[in-house]
Amino acid sequence: MPPSLGPRTILHCDLDAFYPSCEIKRNPSFAGKPLIVGADPKGGHGRGVVMSCSYEARKFGVRSGMPISQAYKLCPQGVYVRPDFEFYGETSDRVMNLLRKFADRFEQTSIDEVYLDVGDRCASFEEASDLARKVKTELKTVEGLTVSVGIAPNKSIAKMASDMNKPDGLTVVRPVDVKAFLEPLSVNKISGVGKKTTEFLQEHGIETIGQLSQIPAKKLTDWFGKGGVWLWGIANGIEETPVEERPLRKSISVEQTFERDIQNKGVVKEALESLVWRFMNVSSRRGCSSAPWESKSALRDFRHSLVKRPTRDMWTTKMLFANM
């Protein structure tokens, strides 16, 4: 094993289509159907977005974050259900408790993703693969859910690997296979590399992680500051961030500023509903489903309106603002 990789064996576990899978567990008649969790489509005229969808729905082009009206146009025959974040949070808590017992070190990164460092209990990647199969079997037996697992020498590669054969996949990237695994992948497969960074790299002729690995660290630092060092390390397979318990993010915010004063209540309510959906999705996936939230609106004379509620009571937000 190259010394830069370190003697680590990391599992990244990513629950498959978690919200729809929870709904199918609760209502087995949804199994095999295009299931969309999100806002009420109202026959194609609904507001809000798709929170998540089953793999059957994805075959029609439906994707998370898509406007619910667009999803309905693509899949009018789909089954549409409102999200139940309390139910998803309770399910996630049980799943994480189940997975924790398989780990030497444990790090939950969202409601449906977790890293397990199993280097102490697994002497080889073969043993880690056997352990992953046990994880998958027990999760299916106890919770009726499937999980895709990536096994690799570090977190970034394990996360990419878990996405390779979804759903219910198991992808193993041994240290000797790291370079061959990374080289053909698009740069946007790196967690944290978004649309703007991808477009910037493509403008400089960098399409794949293999091409990115050939760029000197100095040039990447000139382009991205300290993030360039991080990017160079991941592209070269030597990211060494430890698996460790991390505190929840202290705050999450979403906002929209209008360029001019808005007199139309309908426009304001539509913008508010969009923000609510965005906030619910982000807070739930980051494991903050029981945290308090507050809504703040600034009026033209700079007076502010402040409302606080538990996150799980998010559905009252639209009613609270009904008489704005």
C-alpha cells in the first residue's frame, strides 16, 4: 500500500432513495411504482419541488430538486406523497444505531449517509467486503432498507465508490486500484465540486479526475486558494481526512432578496414556499430535523418580522404567512 494512503479501510454507506424507501416500508403497495416525495403537484400546477424519488420515477427523468410541476409533466402517473420528516428522522436514528456497531470509528454526514472506519476489525479489504455484506443483510432484515456501500482507502474515494452501482451496490476500490478507478471519472464526481468549478475546469481542458491529477498543486492553489491543495490530494488519491464524530452544523439558512419592492402577495407566498422546501430538504439531510428554526422578513421600512418554530412543524409556515 502506498504510504500516502495510510493503513485505512473506509466504508461509505449511502441509503438508497431514502425518503421513498421509508414510504415504501410504511406502505408496501408503493413498491415498484414511480414514487415522488415532495409538494402536491396539483395536476401540474403545484408549487414546490421534488424532495426525492424512487428509481422507477428516475426512469422518467424525475430528479431531486426539480419543480414539482415539471415532475408531473414527466410522470403524471406517478404516486405523489408529502414528506414526513419526523418519520424519516426516526428511521434514520435506528439505522445509524444499527450501523454504528459495525464501526471502529463512525461519522454520520447526513440523514442517509455515514462513514465507517473498519481498519481495526478488518485485516484486509476482503474482510471489509464480508463486513459490508453483513451490514447490508442486517439492514434489509431489520429495517427493510437497502444501502449502497463503497469501500476504499479514504473517505473521498469511498463516497465515489458507493455511487457507482446504486441501488443496493457494493463497490470495492483497493489501494492498488485507486489510480485506475479515479482516472476516467468526471471531475464532478468529487464531492464538493459543483457546477461552477466543473465548468471552470472544463474551460481549462480538464474533464476527468485523471486529467486533474496532472495539474500541479501550485496551479490549483492559484485557481482555488487553499481548496486547490484539497482538490489536488483527492485527485491523486491521497486524501487523509479522518473518520470522526463531528458536531452538527450550528445553523442553516436560505434566503431570497427581491430587486424591487413586491406588492403582490402571491409572488411573496410563492417565494416563501420555495424557501421552505429548500430549507426542509437541507436541514433534514444534514440531520437537523429536530432543531428550532426561525423565519425573518424585512419590510420596506426596515421593520422585521420574526417567527420561531420546531423544524418538524415546518408545514405551519405557509399558514403563519397567510395573512402577510
